Amino acid sequence: MIRLLLHSQDVSLQYLLGPTLGSEFSVFLERRMDRIREIVSQGQCDVLILDLDSSSYPIQQQLGFFDEIRDCGAPVVVMTDDNGRATALDLVQRGFSNYIRKPPALPELKIVVRRAHEFAVLKRELESVRQQLPPSGCDRMIGSSPRCQIVYDLVRRVASLDASVLITGESGTGKELIARAIHNLGDRKERPFVAVSCGAIPQTLIEAELFGAEKGAYTGSATRRKGYLEEAGNGTLFFDEIGELSPLTQVKLLRVLQEREFSRLGSSHAVPLEARVLFATHRNLLEMVAEGAFRQDLYYRINVMGIKAPPLRDHTEDIPLLARHFMQEYSRLYRKPMTRITPSAMSLLVEYEWPGNVRELENVIQGALILSDDDTIQPKDLPRNMQQPDLLGLGDALPGESFEEQMQDYKIRLAHRAIQECNGNKTLAARSLQISRTYLHRLIKDPAENDVSMPTSAPN
């Protein structure tokens, strides 16, 4: 029911509109302007009809009030006679929903009010969805769960600042994506983003790779070369797996961060550090500090703001969104059209622990797409360790059951689970299992007729 608030001094309008608009609308009238503002701001009406001809005050004196009402959120429909048409159009230009002539034609009034209400509802829903989406610049970060929303909020907060950020989290959780999002949302987005994998560079070369070297600085150094610190320029330098640096390199990096300058190997000339510096690690740096493996002063220097990338098992509600994203991405890459993931396959994905996090999920979807015989990812396309019978509660097979009996038991449980996933719709359940509806009925009918004992743990 649409709650229709009528602001007019003409009481007869309420008695005219109330009974004639029908049960779809609830019409109530309010004469006082101050009460109108209160009712609308508290969300007690869905659409406001404003009778411009009912006030003794000039329209220009009421514009401030009209703007306040418009900004309260409820759509406003202006009602006036032909003499006030220009004013009504002006108010529509100021953000009011629409206007109708007075006296109103009921069919036209219904249409105008319905459209105003539907547009307002759609606008609120879009705003709600927009708030759940990653901010612009975070378009590669997929997820709308509360855990992801916390990350998005922190990314927004630190993006425009030059403070050091330490991104922590297990391998495969997308730490570099977070770093790139900070870069893309900040003032340096048009400048270089240079990623350094600290664990991938041999300790004998780490200083030359970071600081650069003059010609002849070490054996094989035939020309002057820039290091990562210099290549980043005034962009962003991202140290991935900062916990892998040796104690000696930690000391030198600390000095660079403190002095904001460095020297190439073989040179005493100071080069200013202009880049913003971000850091990431999958290790517990506080434990490393306690063990003496990581410098405490460096830890506090790099951890001005901390962002934790959540493991996938802590936001499983994002798995369907992530899975479909990877399916579409690799469908385009491999030019193999894929349209859906069956409910039973999605259930296996959601129930899995994901020790490799999002990176493992991406790998699984990529492999499933390759193995799929058609345009659908099914349980048989997933890795074998995700298809264990125990995931379906089959670890409690009755003693003495033959192989055929256990297989029949397995089929029955698959059928019941598919029906549950499809909210009781047996046609959809049969389709998801790629069996006929008749065969599905045979599986779920009286166990005695299947000549197989139904285990007590099977759902009814």
C-alpha cells in the first residue's frame, strides 16, 4: 500500500481521493507545513502531493521550505491549476518528481503517484547496492560481505594520504589488489605502480635491485641502472612479503624511510625518495619482532595503518560472486561460452575450506571450465578432493552394505540435497542433477520400494 500524504487546505480533496483511488493507496491530509516536514523526514509517507493553491504565502517565500521537503527523501508531486503551471514546471526542474493539474484526473493521478513511488524505491535500492560495491578504483576487488566492506572503507580512508600502510593476510587473499586499489584511488593514480617481491630476489642482489647501481659497482655491472626505489618515481612502491628481507636489508630500508633518500651502490650521491610506500606480508611480524627476526623500529615505521585481507573462509557469502566472476573472465579468455554453475556445484564451492583462498578458487574455476563438456560447471568438473562423499554426509554408511547399496544411498542423498538447494522445486533439482524428474521421484520415494534401506541421517 502506498502512503499518500496530501498537503492542502481543501479538506474535501481527502474525501474525494481516499475512496476513489482504491485499496492500493492510503490517503491522509495535513494542513500545517511544519508537520509536513516532520512526517516526511521520519519516513511516514511514501509520496507527498503538494497543493500549490492552498497557501496564502507567495511561492517565492516557500521555495526554501520546498527544497527542505525535497531533500527529506520522499518524492513530491506538485498539484496546481493552469495558472500555476509555470511554477510547477520550475519546481520539477528543482528536483520534484512531477506535477498534475487540479482538479486531478484519477487515472492520471494513479499513474503519476505509482511512478514517483517506484522511482523512489528503485533509487534507494540502487544506492544500497552502490554502497556495497567496491569504490571506483577497486574494480578488481570482488565481494559485498561485511568483511569486504571494512577493507573498502579503509582503502578509501588511506588512499589520499601518504601514510605507510601494512597489508596483512594469508597467501591468496588479494593483498596486492588492495595495494593497487589504494594507488588507483589516490592522487598518484596516473603515476607508476612498482611492485617488489622481496622473497623472490636473491639476498646477494636485493640491494642492487632496490637502490640501483653505478657502472662498475659490482662484478658484471657494466652500466648505471636504476633500482625499484628510483623507478617508482613519484608513484607508489609496493613491497610484497616484507617479512622476507634480511636483517641487514631491513636496517638499510629503515634509514631510507626515515631520511626519505637513498644512494645507488657505488655512489655517494643522495637520490630523494618521492614514492609512496606500501607493504604486505603473510607472516606475523609481531611474532618475528619478539623472536628478533624483524626490527621493531621498522615494524612501527611501516605499520602506520594496517589493513587485513580476510581469508575466504571468513566471507563465504562472496564465493558465488567470485566464482561467477572467474567463470566469466576465463570464458572470455578461452573463448568457451559458460553460462552457469549448478546449485550442487556451488554448494560444494561454498562448503570447501579454501586453504589457498581466492587464488585457489580462481584456479578451481579455471580448471572446471576447461573440464566442462558444455556451458555449465557441474560437481564432476571440480577437483576430486572437493567431491568426497563425506561432504554429503556419506561417511556413516551402514555396516555390511554392498557397493551397489552404498551407491544407491549416495544417489538418494544427492537427490535430497538438490531438492533442498532448489527450495523444494523438484523440476529445478532434477535439472541441476541432469536427470529426469521421473528418476528423481523414484530416488526420493519410499526407500523400501528402492529395495535399499534409507539411512536415518537422510533428510525427508
